[in-house]
Amino acid sequence: MTSVSADAMPHVTSPAVVLTIAGSEATGGAGAQADLKTFQELGVFGIANVTCIASFNPNDSWNHRFVPVEQQVIADQLEATTAAYGPASGAPSVLDTVKVGMLGSPATIATVAGALQDNNFGNVVLDPVLICKGQEPGHALDTDQALKAQILPLATFVTPNHFEAESLSGLEITDVESLKAAAVRIHELSGAAVLAKGGVRLDGPDAVDVFYDGNTLEVLSAPKVGDVAVSGAGCSLAAAVTAELAKGSSPLEAARAAKEFVTAGIRNRVASGAPFDALWQGGPR
């Protein structure tokens, strides 16, 4: 019998494993596509479980066309992912860090909330997508309320944009001080670390975000790159936080690294025939 030396055996790597539960965005600038590209750039093994399909409509002011994925299909994806990489899987790198993006309906929120509770992940990063253009207003409101009631309490880190921070906190955000107050309020409501994004929507030369975790309040700022929001910036910021947490960073370290990553991606943005640019996750190279 011929023996095989250890040197001849294939090298098996065990990078940190992360999951995004999010929508597919057809142009590739945001959603699960942006998450996976961010994960790859930051050196973690990314998995996407798709909750819905959103495609901009160029014939209707580039609003979203929204198609939900069937609940059983979502449940099947979550079952397969956790069986392969969850705590009971025997995998060398256990899935313990999850990003939650666009869910899109109360039914999907209930399905995902159940999976989060069943698996007791150590890090749950919530990018609280509260509005999807193209949804019927009443349905959108029901979705927002379900997200706040069922997913927000399970989050360990929340990354709301300007509108979402106002909605979650109940405060009007007009400057850095009110953004700080909103971050504190969202932490009080959720118990999660918060990275509240002011971005280009606040006056001044800098894109400003605020981190708060109950102990540390820190303003993260970088010079604005243009004055128009870039597609995928919010998704990529939350995905970068997710990747850094999975690699062992503290929440504050993850927030700082994510801010740098996204700033570089905005600086090296991708233009298209759409009326918006997209962040390039390869920008920091």
C-alpha cells in the first residue's frame, strides 16, 4: 500500500464563516451581491440566503420592482446553511456571525426571526431596511413594525441610515448632535451597538457616522466624496462590520474599519447608465 505524506495532502483552510440574509439587487451594487463582495475582500467565507429579488425599473424613475422569495425556500436555505456550518455541524469554522439586510415582508421577518432564535448566533448585525420603493405603503408599514418588534431585539449591532435612525429613535436628525442622540436612543431601545450613518445627508464637508455601544460614543468622519449617496454604501458598511466582527474585532474596531473600507469604495465608485453610482468593494486595494 502506498502511503500519502502529510505534505501531499490538500491544504484545508478555515476562514471565518459569515452569512448574509438579504435581498438580491439586480445591478449588483447593493444587497446580497454587495455583501458577498465585501466578505471576499475582507478575507471571510461569505454565504448568502436570499429573501427577495429587487430590480430597479428604468421606466419608473428607477424605483424597485420587488418579488419576495417563498417562505419555504427561505427556510430551506437557512436549514442548509446552519446544517453545514452551524454549531452542531462539526465544521472547523462555526458560523456565529450573521448580517440581516432586506427582508421585505412580515412573513419573511417571522421566518428569519425564528432561525436567529434557534441558532443563537453570537453576532447579529442588522442593517434595518425599513422602506423598499415600489412596495404598497400599508405593506411597507407592516413590514417596518414587524422588523422593529421581532428582529431589532435580536440584534447585537445595528447600522441605520439617516432615515432609519430617525424612524427607530423617533428623533429628527439635523446635525451631528442629533445623530448622537439618535444613536444613544437606538442603543437604549435595542441593547445593541449602533453605527448611525449621517453620510452625505448632514451639512458640512465630512461624511459623519456615530458609534455608540452604551459605553463609548465616537464620531467617525471622512471628507465627503461628492454630495450624492452611492448605491451599496450602507450594505457594504454593515457587511464590513460583519466581517470584522467574525474575525474577532471589537464592535468599535469593526466600525472604524468598516468606515475606512466604505470611504475607499465610494472614492473608487463604479458608474453606469443608471442615475446613481455604485460603491466598488475593491476600492481599498
